[in-house]
Amino acid sequence: MDSTPTVVCVGETMAVLLPERPGPLEDVPSFRHSCGGAEANVARGLVALGVPAAWAGRVGADGFGRRVLRELAAAGVDVRAATTDPDRPTGLYVKEAGPSGSVLHYYRDGSAGSAIGPDLLGDPLFAGARLVHLSGITAALSDSALALTRALLARPRDHLVSFDLNWRPALWRRRDPAVLRPLLDAADIVMLGADEAAAVLGTADPDALRALLPGPSTLVIKDDAHQAIAVTADGTVTEPALNVEVVEPVGAGDAFAAGYLAGTLRGYGPRRRLRLGHLAAAATLVVPGDHGPPPPPDLVEALLAASPDAWAGTTVRATGITRPVEETTS
């Protein structure tokens, strides 16, 4: 692989153990391997949408680490900026599936991924990237990871930086979340859930958030299954989410980010960017894992161009997408 990726996603990727059937962990007879992490999920989502992307981070010199790199590479993600730590293990999380939804159990303290730092910036892949994607998870992992986050957001810079808040309260128990506001304000594109914004910044109101974060060119506020709002210098655009028969919600936020960023890099307008985010999220919501393949390109284009009524009448299921037939005039 000789070309420079369009996007470099920076953060921790972990090994994942997924139960073969629902129930308490102690009663599950077997698990299947996978890998996960917000930034790697975004990289995979971008590649699935035709945008070359890399993941930059650290894994342990163990079987889990080798599997993470192998799985990401098999998905088309550039892993040349990934390094192996001989002293620390690959982080792990285990999914527990129950009747009220999934619970994720993390084993990441002292992991290789938490040891990333500013030295990562020496990798040549950063020099040619058009966009670097970060999240608030990385800032919480360690002092060195926070220093890396600040370095990637420092100006002047030759690329865009997108920052997904990805609020994880458990990671901030021993750290001050007040560091997040200046990090968010230093990015070009900020994505955050309405519930996350209320928890971290004290409000989910778009105008109030813009007053708190005047720096980014774009704020994207996601309101769960209801809508997404883009606040730019040209105004505010709201786009409702699609109707989705949800199978598993984990990974949908990362898929939305991948879709929105893909639309941004293609020069789409605000509404089409939001729609591509919704489509990517919907494709992940209807599969049991963290990654759902996007619809065929011709269907994506048709939905991006659909009328408001046709968009609102579209339903995404595990079995496929149904949408109303739009009348045409001759």
C-alpha cells in the first residue's frame, strides 16, 4: 500500500469477545473474536464508503494485538501507523448480551493503547492526510494520550481535525473532564450526542453549544433515534433519522461519524452529509456487530436525493430497506 490515506483515525483499538448467545457471562459457553474501538470503527466505516483511511495507535505484542491488526487490514484499513508495544497488553472488552440490551465490560487499564503519545506524530502518514479523526476517549486514557490529543489539535495545521466527544464517564473518574471543552473548541468538526453535551457542557441547545464552542466550523448534535443537527456559519440544518428496526445499537455513533465525514470529504452540502451519517448508522443498527455494510451506492444516492416525505417514509430492517415510490413529472 503506497498511497497516503485520506483520513487518519487515532485512538485505542481493543480485542473484543462477543457471546455466542445471550445471558450472564458465567453462563455463556463460548465467545467469538472481533476488534473494536471508536476510532477504528470510524476508519472501517470510511473504507466501506470508499474513503481511504488509516488507524494509528498501539497494540500489545500478543495474539489479541496481532488479530486486531489482521482484522483491520482485512477490512481495508491502513495499519502502517500502528505500533506494537512489547511491555503492555492489548486492551480487551467483553460484551454481555441480556434482555434489556448489551453491557460492555472493559479491561484496558495499563494497556498498550493507553501508552500512545506525541511521538506518534512522527509517522509520515499524517503529513498527507486531509483529515485526522479523534475522540474524547483518547484524551481520557493517560497523560501521554492527552498530550497527543492536544498536539494533534494544535494550530497551525495542514489538515482538518474532527472530534467526536464519545463521552465515557467511567474513563473520567480519575481525570478532570474540564479539559474536554478546549479540546472540542480547537477542532474543525465536532460531533456529540445531545445527552453527552448535556452531561459534559451543561446544555444540548444548539445555540448555547455554539456560544460555548465558537471555534469549530461545524457542530453536529445527534439526538439518538430522532434527528441530527448541523450548526455552521451559514445556519442550522436539521435532518430526521431514518426509521430503523434496531438489532444492536453499539457502533452506530461511529458509523454516523464515518458517513458524515465521508460526505464532508466529498463536498456534500450539510443535509446530504447528515443523511449519509444516518444511512451509515442505520446499516450498523440492523446487525449484531459493530459494523454494518452500507447500502449499494445507487440506493445511497437515491436516498440522499430523496424528497423529505420519501426520506421519512423509508424503513431500514435487517432484511433490507423499504422506501416509498416517488412520483416523477414529465
